[in-house]
Amino acid sequence: MLSQRQLEIVKSTMPALAQHGEEITRVFYANMIGENPELKSQFNMDDQQNGEQPKRLAQSILAYVANLDKLQNLGPAVEKIAHRHVQTHVTPDQYPLVGRYLLQAMKIVLADAITPEVLEAWTAAYQQLAEVMIAREKEIYGEEPALV
Ligand code: HEM
């Protein structure tokens, strides 16, 4: 769980995320896939190039932040993303890598706005979302073993 202070800090980054979200996710994908080319086989590279994937990720992050204190609202979105993750064989051990590149991209794009305190709060927020996603994906993998 995030502390009240962390929650407020993450929420305070919303305007910057709304403005620069797509740039952040573009930098995120470019660096992550550039430095880990083995991930290419998991992602649909056409959607990468036409910007659809960064757009969807940016939107999902904004929706998450908007609902940080009412996570139950995220149910349908988590469900959709979790099913897509299972289809594309996303595993729990990949979450820290994705988190690292996402936070790094925020730092690159938002620069000085990402103080150590903001980074710490965002690390906790990512961790919390990752736990929700991983838990649901684990259930789906259990339900649909034929997909693996
Ligand atoms: C909390 C962290 C994450 C969030 C918020 C997130 C969000 C999303 C969203 C919104 C989509 C698009 C779903 C759709 O509308 O089709 C997606 C798809 C995907 N995600 Fe994630 N994701 C996260 C973590 C990860 C991790 C750890 C991986 C591992 C590499 C990953 C790999 C993928 C892949 C491969 C797709 C399908 C892309 C495609 O269709 O080409 N994601 N994710």
C-alpha cells in the first residue's frame, strides 16, 4: 500500500504525465527494446512504429494514477491488460525490468520534476500496480494453461 504522502506525490505528477505521457512511453519502449532486443518477439512491432502501443500504455498509466485511491475502478482495465499479457507470455520476473525502464524514461523526459522523493513514490506506485497485474495473470495462467 502507498502512504498518503506517496499517493499525493504521485497524483501531483498527473498534469506532467498528461502532457508528456506519450513521449515518456516512446522513450521507454525505444530504450527497453533497444537494449533488450529479445523482447521484440513479444511485442507487436507494427503497433510500436505507428505509436499505438505507447499511446495505450500512456493512457493506462494515467488511468491508474487517476484511480490510485480507488483501485477497484481499474478492474476492467486490469482484466483486459492481464489477458493480453498472458497471450504474449509476460512473466512476473519481467516486471522489474519494465519498471526500471519506465521510471528511467520519466526521469529523462520530466528531468528535474523527478526529484528523489517523486522517484521513490513512483517506484512504490509501480510496484503496487505490478502486484495487482501479476496476481491476476497468475490466476489466468492457472485457468488457461493451454495458452502457454
Ligand atoms: C504495471 C505494468 C504494466 C502496465 C500498466 C502495462 C500495460 C499494458 C497495456 C495498456 C497494454 C495494451 C493492452 C491492449 O489494449 O491490448 C499492454 C500490452 C502488453 N504488455 Fe504490458 N503493461 C505492464 C507490464 C508489462 C510487462 C512487465 C511486460 C513484459 C515484457 C509487458 C508486455 C506487454 C506486451 C508484450 C503487450 C502486448 C503488446 C502487443 O500487443 O504488441 N507489459 N500492457
